[in-house]
Amino acid sequence: MLTKKIKQFFIPSVNYLDNRSFRRVLMTNFVLIAILVSTTFFFFLNLHMDEYLTAAIDFFGFFISIYGLYQLQVHHDLQRTSLITTASFILFFLLFVYFKGNDHFGLIWSIFVPIIAFSINGKQNGLYFSVVFYTLAFFMAYINIGIWDNGAWGNHDFLRFFFASNILVYMLFMHERALEKSDFKLIEVRAKEKEYIEKLHQLSITDPLTTLYNRRYFNEVMPKVISIAKRNKLYLTFFILDVDFFKHYNDYYGHIAGDKALIAISDAIKNHVQRHDDFVFRFGGEEFGGVILSEDPDRSQRHAESILKLIEGLKIEHKRSTVSEVLTVSIGIATVTPAKIDTIEALYLLADQELYNAKENGRNQCCTTRVL
């Protein structure tokens, strides 16, 4: 428990939208903790040295750090915390410059202002904060030429401070810009990877000829379908369809014509059956399957049986068939209450047995069974 709280203190649980927000949260939290620790130390040190004004500034920084940590870790408000932290940081160093000048090279601490401004606010706001800070700091530094540090602060010192600070801001700006560009590029790459993975998954679960779901997806999705049916108290109708004398069709008309016939049949079944919670599959060769969920078992069964006339209505010529002059199908249908079947295999066997009966009885017909 203690370890978890310590980790939460150093890495607050904020919703990270991207790499930049993750970096900003960590940096903001780190800066606030650093301010908390440093201002506490210097507060007591300055009190001991009778530097009461500086101690008061340290106390101000300590109070702001506590408030910022509260906003970040309790309210998870990164934007407000970043603005408060940076603004208070700027005010703290402006007061420091105003009261301490360049005594003991105090201006060297000002390099932390743009570093913090850019790291916790990003490119644009970081630039704004840095410009505001240095505009005021340069003004104070310029008007105090010959006064600060017992007169040792001169024009050359001011120019060094001026150009070094501008170079630092420019470098930090370009660094943030490079990070931003790389983040956008990473997001694009990840989006393309996600799209590619989705395409691969789609290819792995669909039949390339008919674009229907394949046997693999049947095994994957059926437990979910059965669960939905149980939860919503729906009846499940599963059918297996086999094209009559399809080998004779291929031998007589050719495989290209056979493929076209399968595509026409699959399109017809898909358009007739498939809703958001119904599925159509190609199990292989000329064998298809489908699942229909309904509150009315008679309705779903009639819907499956109507596929027989639907396929016959395509009027695909089949001179080698002994049951019709056009392409026909045989269908085995099982309508069940999901709670009464143990496995997917059991459901499949029920429909498969009825398909066998349909073929044995002369084809071009439906045979059905119910387990209600």
C-alpha cells in the first residue's frame, strides 16, 4: 500500500492522451516536487541566515507547489496545473532577480524558467512564457548595469546574458517542435499499423471468394452469439446449406462459372439474412451456414427456409442437376433454446444431420429440428 502511494505521488494517474501529455504530467509533477523540496530547504536556510525577504519568497514557492500538486494529483487538471506552475515559477524568479540581482551569479538560475516553461506547456505556450519572463528580466538586468554585484555587472555581462538566453529559448523551441513532429509521425505510424492489423484480422476471418465469414470466425463468434441469445432470452436458428450437385456444375460449366455462382449465392444469403446480430458463413467448397436470432422461433425458421426459394429464384442454369434445371440448394435447420445445448459442436451436428436428411430425401428442400 505504501509503495503504491509513493508511486502515485511521483507518477500521478492521469489519463494520458498521447506521449506529449504523458511527458507533461511527469515533468509538471517533477517540477512541483522539486520546488517543494528546494523551497522548504531554502526557507529554513534563509531564516537561519536572517534573509527574511528571500525566505518569504521561498514560502510563496512552497505554497504554490502544494497547490499545484493538489490540482494535478487530486483533480487531474493538467492544463490548470501547468499554467499555475509556470506562472508562479516566473513570478518566483522575477522576484528573485529583483531582490537578489546577479549577486553570486544568481541569474544563472533563470535558465530553469524556459526549460520548465517548454517542458510542461509545449512549444507555443512555452515560448509565450519564456518571452514574458525574459522581457522583464532583460529590462531589470539592463537598468541595473553598473549597480548589480557592486558595479561588476556591465554591458558585456548583459549581452552575454541576453544572447545566451535567446539561444537557449530557440534551442528549446526547436527541441519541442522536433518532439511534436515525431509524436505526430508516431501517431500516424500507429494508426497505419492499427489499420493494417485490422485488415489482416479481417482477411483471417473472411472467405476470400465470397467475403463471407469463414469457419474460423464461426468458432470464434458463436460462443458470443449463444451468450447474447441466453442473456436476451432469444431463440437461435442455425442452418447449413449445401449447393446441389455442385461438382457436376463445375465439371460442366467450369470453375470460373462455379465461382460466380458461389458469389451470387453468398450475396443472396447475406442480403437476406445478415443483420447486426445475425451471421452468414462459408464453411468451405459449396457449403454455407448462418445464424439467426429471434424472439419467435417460427419466424426465424421460416426466414431460413425461404432461402431455398431465394436461391432457386436466381435462375442459375444447371443442366447437370437431376432435381431442377436451375441451381438449387439443400438446407438443414436447427432452432434451439441456447440453454438446452452444451456446445457449438452439438448445435452444428443438429443442423448437419438435417442437411443429410434433406439430401437423402431428394435434395432441393429443407429439413428442420427443434430443441426448445
